Amino acid sequence: MVKSSIDFRNTTNLSSDRLLALCSQGLDGWSVGRITLRVRYSRGADFSGTCIYGSRRVYINLGRHLKYPYMMSSNLAKVRSTGRGWTRPLYSLELKDGYEVALFVFMHELYHLLVKQARRNTRQKESMCDRFAARHLIEQFQTSVWDEGGHPVLRELWDFQDIDGFVGAARRRLSQQR
């Protein structure tokens, strides 16, 4: 495993230095090699992200029109069985600025790369990716999680998986962190 690094380009009005520092900090301890990260404005969506496994490229698209704080809907909640199907309550993260939106999208896409790097099945991991990103933002910025009724959600209701352990094979070994 090799130390991770970023080939970075930002064409938004957000500070490139700050964005790169936030994303680099998110990579700390993980081994995905050199990734290419492009941050740009979207063509209309509030935000989006793309991860291309083969070339380790991550694209983050941010809406110019976003107003802050921004309530980002997520797949954090546990799925509930309803007999013949399932449902998932809607939880939202309250993001203070474009940096937090970009970092959430980056951490979400990074988890996709970590799943691939750890040689895990890459299908149906959106909720795990959201939990990974949400955990990072909560630890970094004390981000709040809210339910559909506007009530705060206890962390144990959505942070119930060992998502770091699931991709543990992508963790950088201690001898390589020095």
C-alpha cells in the first residue's frame, strides 16, 4: 500500500487551499494511491459526485444556487421491513457552507474507492457511503442530523455499522504512516 495523494483542480469560487486541505485530511489513514479530484459547478443539480474506479477519479459538482445552511437528504437511517417491502426514514444533515457540501460528497465518493480498494462488492453501498461521510462531518464540524419532523436524531440510530472495519483492508499500515 502507498500513501494517498490528490491531483486537485477546483473551478468554483471556494478556496482551493481550504478544499484541498479538507479532502486531504479525509484521506488520512487510508491507502487509495493517487486520486484525481475535480470540483466544479453543476449544471443545475444541488450537488452530485462521481467515482471512477479504474482511474481513481472523483468529480464533485456543486450548485451555484445553494443557500446555507443547506439541508442535505441522506440514506443514513436503518431500513425498516414492512412485510412485503421496506422503507427508510429520511434523515437530513444541516450543512453550513459549500465546503461542508463538497466534503460530504468527497467522503461519500472516497468510501466507494475504499470499498473497491478493500476488494469488497461495490454494489448497493450508498447508505454506507453516506454514513462514512456523515461521521466525518460530525467529527470535524459537529454537523447536525435531523429527522423528517425537524427533530435531532441520536447518533446510535444511524451510526450502527462498522463501516471502517468493512474497508479495513484499505487502511494504511502503521509502518507506512510514519
